[in-house]
Amino acid sequence: MTTDDADVASEGGPFLTDRDNLAAVRERVTSYVESLVTDANADGVVVAMSGGVDSTLTATLATDAVGSENVLALGLPYHKTEQAGMTDARAVAETLGIEFREIHLRSLIDAFDETISPALEPDTESMSRPNQRNHALGNVAARMRMVALYYAANRQSRIVLGTANRSESMLGYFTKYGDGAADCYPIGDLYKTEVRALADYLDVPDRIIDKEPTAGFYVGQTDADELGAPYAVIDPLLERVVDRGQSLEAAADEMGIDRETARAVLAMYDSSEHKRTVPPTPGIGDRNRV
């Protein structure tokens, strides 16, 4: 453990939720973002804001790190149901004093669907599986958001900040080359449990912290439905099995949850490893990856 690591170490439990640790986490993250921008000789950062706790916290930390004048927030809704989130995002941006621009993606995704989808649909049966199409178009929307973020970054010499947390990353609950394609993830080391605690510590409004988490893939979609369990179950399970090396059976029994739920959650961790690694090459000769 390095000196810096020792500054952020849990004493009251597995999660960094007490005030001393939250203060240390805040300092670590803001220093990291500030250094990243300085080292890249960038003029600031750009972040997508959905009105959820992850993006709100990321924007808040970014403002602390580089100043409100150097943060650009983009609201990039796809569904009409996201409008309430945009209202919250705009309100937070105004409170933080950062620039906020809202760009609707519906026409772009509709054009994609009308132009590309018909040529690539495997068969007419796929039309009877709307959730699969919703997921596919949700991934298109996530990638389109990142296209917009990088366009802004390229045009304005900014760093793209991702908003994913550790819980999502460990389960592969993100779109590869979509929200999984940022320059850095300021809250990427924090479980959702810790994200909420840090957001509360930084006075993020309760209405945002208490929102039902959703990736916005389709109307009515929630993280708990998609992942098969709430974060109150997911986080302690991942911390026990992945971080501490506890067996699935022991962790499930200790937590008082059924083993099938634990097995399903951990299967997502195992099957999503490819999303957390650099794309592989065949490994010809003794050439190491550049």
C-alpha cells in the first residue's frame, strides 16, 4: 500500500463512506483530474449529464478540479422520458456555474434505424423481440453520445470524462466504445454505494441521489431489473468475492441472499471481462502490444 493509498483506506467497513475517507476520495479525484488536464495541455473537460447521480457527481468533482469555467456539460437525451433528467441536469449545471448544452439525439437514432437496421436485421423474427432491438438502439445512442462528446473535446481541446462507477464496470454494465470509451473515469474506483455517499457529502440534491438508477436503454428500464439485483446486494457481493476472494457460497450465506442470485451477478462479472481489457492481438512472435 502506497502513502496515497493509505490516505484512502476503509476503517469502519469495506466501503469508503465515512466523512474522513470521503474527504480523502474527493481530494484524490480532483487532484487526478486536474493533473490529467494539465499533462494533456487541455483547456478543460467535457462530461455528459443525464440528471443521475453518477454524472452529477462527476460534473461536481470536475468543477472542483478545474473550475466551473473549464467544464462543458452536454445533455444528450434520446427518449422523451429523459426530459425530467435534463431538467435536473440543467439545474445542477446552473448551480455549479458550468456551461450546459442540450442536444436531442432522437432524429439521429431514427435516421440510423431507418437507414442501417433494415440492411442488417438477421430475419423478420427479430422484430418480435423488441427488447433486443431496444438494447441495440440503446447501444447506438450511447455510442452517439460519445461521438458528440469527442467532437466537443476535439473542437475545444478538452478531456472527455466518463461517468461509470466501479459497480457498473465490474458487471460490464456499459456500452463498449460508448460510455465505456472516455479518457478517464473520475468515479470509476467507487462502488455505487460509495458514489451515493460522496454525492451526499458534496451536497448533491437528494432527489438526484434517491433516483431509481437506469441506463436509459428503453422506457421503464432500471438497473435493478437489468442486473437482477439492487446495488445494495451487488456491491457487498462483489466486494466480498472479487476484492476479498471470498467464495460465492460463503458470501451469499453471509449476506443472506440466495446462491442463484449471487451466481447470476458474478456470471456477469466473468462474462464481461472483454469489456474491461484492451482489444487483443494474435500475439505473433515476441512482439508486445504497443
